[in-house]
Amino acid sequence: MSVRAKKHLGQHFLKDELIAQQIADSLTGNAYKNVLEIGPGMGVLTKYLLKKPFTTHVIEIDTESVEYLQAHYLNLANRIIEKDFLKVDLKEFFRDEQVAIIGNFPYNISTQIVFKTLENRDQIPEFAGMFQKEVAKRIAETAGSKVYGILSVLTQAFYDVEYLFTVPPTVFNPPPKVDSGVIKLTRKENYELPVDEKLFFRVVKTAFQQRRKTLRNSLKTMNLSDSLREDPIFNQRPEQLSVQEFINLTSKIEKDAV
Ligand code: SAH
């Protein structure tokens, strides 16, 4: 396989077949029939997905990769979308059907891919992806850890997160500078929040913007009543709060009459 990787597209092609297969195997296929692979490149992961009982679609921004896929994966036929994943409306391709997301995609857009998944969670029951290891660990981390942050709380509010395995740079062409990690998200049975979602996102983001401070200090800008600010939860720092405690905190703020 000749490789002229395009750096600006974050192209690091996976050359280890076993890892490609393990990523493909991480999807259960339960309760959905569509899978969308982001950034298939030359199809190393795609060929294992095509063996599965679900229908595989791919979305790829690079014309050269699209031409390669069209020539080599005839059974993918009209399920190749030549577009930027961040810019498409999933409803346009899948209407109201469920679709699992998978991919070894560029690290510079991986956080945006997670946020887009959270926004479209009513349609995305499962997600498996390769990330920069540090980011993968951060998404999977729970309260009390130094790397627990916005992405951990927001993702875990809607999905159960599993860190599957670490992948060394040597299995990519060209090799990236850092280790990678594969994670799997499974949507929670009840993925609706009992509190206002916008407020929840705002509380989490504002709290972690100053992660060393107590919530009493970092949430000052939210105009809370003095009586609410007496609540002992405000003595804590954001990294001490579990996802459920962030939900409880949001609920208290929601009910707070200033
Ligand atoms: N999955 C393949 C390729 C990895 S490289 C493999 O493991 O070998 C990342 C791929 O994502 C490239 O093919 C790149 O062209 C594609 N890509 C980059 N930005 C994208 C975007 N916004 N939407 C869809 N695909 C994108």
C-alpha cells in the first residue's frame, strides 16, 4: 500500500490488522442496523465492519481516499459519503434510525466528534473510537483524578465509558508522536437528564474553568443566592464531584430563587 499521508487531515493509517479487527469487534450490533465509520482512509477497519451483520456506511473528507474505497470496496457502493463529519446532519442520511459511530479518526477533531455524538445521542446508541491516549483516558476517568474534567462528566452523563486498550505509535503509517487509546461508549438506558441540559453544561464548564478553586468561588458568576452558597457542596472542588453530584448541584441551582 503506497502512502502519502496528508498531515492537515490527520492521516495516520493503521497497519495492524488485529487492532483493526478488535476495534470493529467492539460494536455489539444490538438494537441498531446502521454503522457509520468516520475517516475510513484506505479501509483497514472498513473491511472488518463489512463482515458484520449491520450495514456499514463511511464518511470521508479526502477525495483520494474516497476514490480508493470506490475502487477496492465494491460492496460499499453507494454508502460512501464524501463530506466532513463535523458538518453533516445525521438525519439527512439516517432519518430517525439509530446509527453506531466508529473510527480511527484525526486527533485534532476527536473532541469535537465526541461533542457531536453527545448532541446527537438520541440517534447514537454506541460509539467506538481511537483517540490520543491522554484524551481517551480523560473521557473514561472518574471523580478524584487529576485528568477528570469537562469531557469526562459530559460524556458519562449520557454514556457508560470503557477504556479498551492502548495502541503504540508503531502500528501507524506514519507513526504519530503519542500513544493512542481505544474507547467504547454505550448509551445509558435513561439518557435524559432530570435537569435543564444547558444549565448542566454551563455548571460543569464553569466549574472546571477554575478547577483548583472551590465551587463557591468558581461559580460566583452564576448569581447564586447566599443561602444556596451555604450548602456544603460548594466547599468542594469540581474534580471531587461525581457525575450524579453535578446533576444534583445543577438541580439545586435550578431551584434557587435569587
Ligand atoms: N481509519 C483509517 C484512516 C485514519 S487517518 C485507518 O485507520 O487507517 C484519518 C482519516 O480521517 C483520513 O482518511 C482523513 O482523510 C479522514 N478525515 C479527516 N478529517 C475528516 C472529517 N472532518 N470528516 C471525515 N473524515 C475525515
